[in-house]
Amino acid sequence: MRERLSLNISVARSCFVQCLGCYNHFGNTPNLTSTENILSFLSAAKDRGFTKVTLCGGDPLSRPDIINLLQKIKSLNFFISLDTVGTPILGEAKTIFYGSSFIPKVDEADIAKYVDLVGIPLEGPSNEIIDLFRTRRPNQFDEQILILKKLSAAQAKICINTVVHKGNIYHIEEMLPIVSSFNGIKKWQLFQFMPIGPLGYKNRNIYEVNDEDFFLLKDKIIQHNAPPPKHVNLEFKAKAERKGNYMFIDSEGLAWVPNITMNEKWDEQKDTTHKRLVIGDLNILEDHKKILERALNPQSIKIE
């Protein structure tokens, strides 16, 4: 477990895909935390020594003022990671999960200008494999390749995020030449599926892979005849290594952690859960200090 929790802020609720194994707890209403409250919280976080923030969702590109928000967070000198499917980079896009609305095109040059690392999901080497996890966009692989090309041309720094699950674990090696073909890709993170959150817990039997198979995949990738090039930092992240590392803030502003034990050993009984523990509310100025104190001292969080 980290000495401090990383900050992950869901700046939007809607998404352009539906992930059947999603770990996230979404806001209960369409109301989004205001830009002012996010900036106030991050300013306080900066004063407490935080220098990095991950913006997630839903999909952050479905937030109406996302570029303005990125610009203002950057003015606070934060290292910004942005996790997005990236669909609006290709043009006007429709959200299909937690709301149906049309989002105008987002300029990849703006993303490259303000974002230090753009996280793009890629769960397989084909549309069919990706659709096993990220659903309702039948041509998502083709779209993701176009998005990667546009981001690379804009000189964005890219991180590929891959959730390793039962449906794709035997196809991960096929992704090596794809990842290697983009100079803009600086990191490839492979996450062992975690059975947490409402959807991740509900569909755990479909997606969960055991530790032995995950680490066998790691060995196979490392020993592959054509490993990723040196400019790609390859990271395998087992579920036990990741637990107790993150604080999340949902789209309404509630700060939370998964209701799991805060150590580096996975307990199948206690850590497989759909529950979360709410720490505070970003919309309440007095809660900012409490939220940050918990992030700085994870052991003080009392799991129910």
C-alpha cells in the first residue's frame, strides 16, 4: 500500500461505452461537481504535497467544460492523467451509458497541450475481443486505432490501459505489435481484473482470472520474441498490489475508497465486494481537509 492514496476524480458521469466489469461507483444523479469545487479541492491538495491527479469518469470527455477544466488544473502545476475512451476525438459522439447526449468533437491538440499522460483503454487485438468487456460500440478496436493515430500525431504521451480478464487473457500477446507501432505510447499497464464495484462484483465470475494465470501471462510477455520497444514502460498490476492505493471522487463529489482491507494481501472473502466507504464530500469546503488527511494516512481509514 502506498504511503498516500492517489487522487482519482470522476469529472463526468456518462460514457461512450458500457464496461460490464467496471469497478466504479457512479454518482446517483446527473449533477456534476462544479469546476470551482474541484479547483478548490486540488488547490488544498497542492498545499498538502499532492502533485498528480487522474481525471476519469464515466468519460471525462463527456464533461461540457473539460478543456477549460484541464487548463485550470494545469495552472495549478499538477501532473494530469486523463483516462478516456477518446471517442469525441473522432468527431461528435453520443454517450450511451448514464445518459444519452451528443458531445461535440474534442481537439486532440488541446488534450496533448494540457494532459501529461492520456490513458486509452485497449482490451484486445480485435473488435470482437474488446466487445467482451467494453460493450455497445461494435467497432471500438478500429476507433481506438484511429484515436491513437490522432493523439500520436498531436504528440500526446499515451498510456494503454488493459484489463486482463478471462475473455482476453489468451489474446494479450497479439497486442504487442499494435502497442509497438505507436511512438506516442509511453506506457502499457495491464491490470488484473478486480471483483469490486457494482458491476465488477456482479460479473466477477465472467471476468476474474487467478493469480497464477496472471503472472504466467506476465512471464510470457516479458519472454516474448518481440517484446515492446524500450520507449514503452510495461507494468503488470496484480489486484493485491493495487488495493489500498486509490481514493476516488465520484461525479457528484463524494470521496470514497473500496470497502476492502487496506493491506497488500487479497482476501477473497473480505475484498470481493460491491460496497464502498464514503470519506467526505468535495462540495463541502470543510470536508476537503478530512478527505486529504485520509488520503495522506490510509491506515486511518476504518473499513466497515
